[in-house]
Amino acid sequence: MGRVAAIRFTGLYVPVVAAFLLAFLRPRLKRIFPAALLGFVWTLPSLLAVHMLNLHFGWWQFNGQGGLFRQMPVDLYLGWAVLWGILPILTFHEIGITWVAGVFFGIDVILMPECSPVVVLSRRWLIGELAALALVLVPAQLLARWTLNDTHLKERAVLQVLASSGIFLFLIPEVIFTLRPGHAWTALLSEPTWLRNLELQAVILLGVAGVSAVQEFAQRGRGTPIPYDPPKHLVISGLYRYISNPMQLSCALVMTAWGCMLRNSWLAAAGIMSFLYSLGLAAWDEGEDMKVRFGKPWEEYRNNVHAWRPRLTPWHVPDRPPARLYVAETCGPCSELRRWFESRGATALDIVAAEDHPTQDLQRITYDPMDGTDVEEGVCAFARGLEHINLGWAFAGACLRLPGISHLSQILLDGSGLGPRLIPRRSSKTPSASPACRYSMDASR
């Protein structure tokens, strides 16, 4: 019993103490805290997922009494998360990720057999070790490094979405199931297939606003939802034209709906509590921070766009030039698309002939936000145009712009004959906007 206690004590406190010492003794880097935090956040649900795979394949077995989480000692679980999520970025952030994986693989090869009888290894345990490296250590350190160096913005935003989904939809339910015996995934798995699929689709739709908001942060704001890695520019595009808290609202609704699907009142209550937290402390803290960082533009935005009550029509900064949607006049389907937008009175959107683009020949329908951020083409440009019509069409556009959906839609359109074609410019004259859209923009002011 003494050896078991010593191993469990060492497995938790050695990584934790080492992390604290490294954090305080080594030279402090500007973004090291959010980097280490995100590495740790990734390891929590991914380690649990690897353990669930282990329960199926039998790579290793934990022996212990008390303090167990899905048959795994909680202290070893937390120590493992610190060891793989925090220590590598504090210690080896300057060497290649392959070397880091090799170092920690070597550490486990030496230490794992010495953890008997707490950890009993099977002959296939190295397969589980490699699976853990691929699913836990490497993604955690990529996320941490990209955050530390402020690179790969889109990729780290994707990993943040996956980590958040793992925390809210997998880890928190597992914790609740452990604390409240008798609750499990059986309520979801025992439902008729048609009902389960319908409920899952509803949860996915509720989550679209949150994922789209993260995408907007990365694309337009040049940042992420993490407080220590925030957007560098005020984000007032996409669904943010209609509501200022799409991410928090989406998270609260998804958690509540997930609890209802699992027939678990505690999980549903967690969604309600997240809403109350966002409504109170988070709203106050965020409001103060946004005032400091963005000043008057933020105050003007919040005076026109509410936190929890969405607008039906989009808001646009009055003194900012409207966005431009370049649509070819010499293309029949494109002309129909132009008339479709004009008939719906898009707000703050000028429909301009692609032939009149001021600097280049275009190949696809193109959206220029006119705010210094990147232009978008094809399906994404069309989806951007939708956000200028009303809340319903903006939500459809948010769905269409999601990674994967936009790429697949573009492939299908290209395969059906609506692919790129060169549209030569007529001249270098100033683009002419559609009168209908110009009128709708002016009227919205």
C-alpha cells in the first residue's frame, strides 16, 4: 500500500511542482501563460478519450482504491495532463515537435514499467502509448506553440473549437456521471435512431453560431476567444452584426440541449449556469476590457447591437464604406445572382460588376469587406453577401462558410460547370455600384 500511495503522490505532485518552478524560474515569455493553459485544456478531454479507448483495447490497467475517474486514478490523470500539456511548452518550446515527442516517449518507456502495481501494462501497451502521443501530446504542443508564437491562427482556432467541444460535451458529462452514479450515455444510445439523429442535428445547429464566431475572430479579428489571446481588431461582421455574444449564447444553448438529450438535469443546469455567468461577471469583465482596448467604436457597437437579443437586420458602422460584392455582368447565372441580392435590399453592400474591379481580373464572385481584411471568393463570397440581408440569411451564410462545408460546396459547384472563369476588366474606372443596393445602404443609416 505504501508503494501505491508513493506512486500516486509522485505522479501528481512532481509534474505540478516542476511546472510551478519552471514558470517562475525561467525567463517569462509574453504569451507563455495562454500557451501552457491551452496545452493543458487540450490534454484533459483527449487523455480521457485515450483512456476510454484503453478500456476497450486493454493496453494497460490501473489498480487503486478511491479517487478513481472511469477506473483511472484522478491524481495520475491530472499529473499526466500537466506532464504532457504544460511541461513541454515550458521546457522544450525551442526544439522540434518530433524531438519533444521522442523525449516524452522515452520517458514513458522508462517510467511506465516502474509504476507497477498502480499501472499494469499489457504486451500491446506501446500501441496505446503511440495513440496517446498522436492524440494528446502532439496536438497539445502544436496548439501551445502556435499560441506562444502567434502563428497558424486558423489552425489553432480549429484546435480550440475541438478542445472546447471535448470539455463541454465529453469531459463535463463524464465528471457528472461519475459524481452522480446511475447517469450515463445510455439515455442517448437507447433512443430510436431517428430521434437521436434529429436531436444531434439540433445540437449541431445550435453550435453553428459559436463555431462561426470563432471563425470570425480568427479571420477578421486576428485573434481567438481565449482572453489572453484576444482579437486585435473589433469584430462586427458575420453574426456579430446581429448579436454581440453569439459564442456565449451558443455555448449555453448547446450545453442545455445536450443535458436534455442525455436526460441529465445537472448537465442542463450547467448550461443555464454558463448563461448566468455570461450575463453577470463575464459581461462586466468583458465590457471593461473592450472599452479599454477599442474605446468609442466598441461603445457605439454595443449601443446598437445587444448581447442576448438579436437584431433582425444587420448593423453597419455609418461612416465605414460598404462592402463590395463583385459579380460578373457577362455571366448569365451571375446576373441572376446579382438581381437576387438586389431584390432583397442588402444592407451596406454594393453589388459591383466584376469587369469593373479596380486592380485585377477576377475568376469568381468576390467579396471585399473594405476594412483591410482579406477578400473572399466563390461560395464564401456568396455566404458573406447573405450576412447583409437579415438574421435568417446570415445564419445560412454562417453555416455555408464553415470549414469543410464551404470547400465541399465549392467542389460541387465547380463540378457542375460553375467553376472559375476569367473576367477581364473593362478599364481602370471607379466601380459602379448597384443602385438598388446603394439605396438600401443609405436607407439603413
